Amino acid sequence: MNDNSIVPKLTIQNVFVREFEQSIAEDFQPALDNIEMLAQHKRGFGDGCIVNIAESEDEDTFVIYRFKYDCGVRFVLANTVEDDSPKVLYEIEATFVADYSSSENIEDKEAINDFGHRYVGYHVWPYWREFVQSSLQRSGLPTIVIPQYRVPNKPH
């Protein structure tokens, strides 16, 4: 079974932040400093999938597939970007969880893993974009627009 054959079997149920961290350099004063910064992005599928089999009130069995997805963005001083240790001005990282439900237990672990690598980021990404925007704004930092997510052509 490939990941495309299980797509119709999985329905997104929930996306939420599991953990996050934000750091701002002590000497960074965005309202006072007129410096050029560059954004560096990272993203990645977390550690596999957790499967929970449950029963609804009307005794229908359903399966929840839980995936983790890590996101991050950091802003570095532009003239240090080529250095071995660029000057990080501020950084935000978060781990999101995406829950999918299915009426059947999908036994093909490789297909589930391929699905996670290909589609979880797509469902998490709008939440990540909003999270970054609101975090920067609440911290009094210059905001940026996180680029749109592009679904990879191949699972990995």
C-alpha cells in the first residue's frame, strides 16, 4: 500500500502546539537597532506515529493516528550568515501534533510513515504561520510572512 491509497482513509481531526520555545538575544533592540536580518527556516516530520484505538459512544471503533511536526525560524544578523556561528537575534521553535482519525486500523506502517512525511506538514503549516505572526507581534518584534507550504513530490 502506498501513501496515496491511505489518504482517503485518514481525516484530520486536530492540530495543536505540543511545546514551543522562543529566545531573543539580550543585546537585540529591534525598535532601536537598524540592522539587516535574514530568516532561516526549518521544518520536519517528528518521530513516527502513535496509534490509539478507541470506541465512540455508539460503540463504533475508530483509530486515532497522532503525528508530530517540528517547525522553526531564526533571524540572524545578515553580515554573519556565512559564519560558522551566525549571530542569532531571535528564534522560535515549536512542535505541533496533528491527529487523524480512521474507521480502520491501517497495518501498513510504511504507508503511514510516508503519509506523515508528505501530508502532516501541509496540515500543520497554517497553524505555524499564525503562531509565528502572533508570537512576534506579542514580543514587540518585527513580523515576517512565513512562506506558503509546498507538498513534497516524494515522501522523503
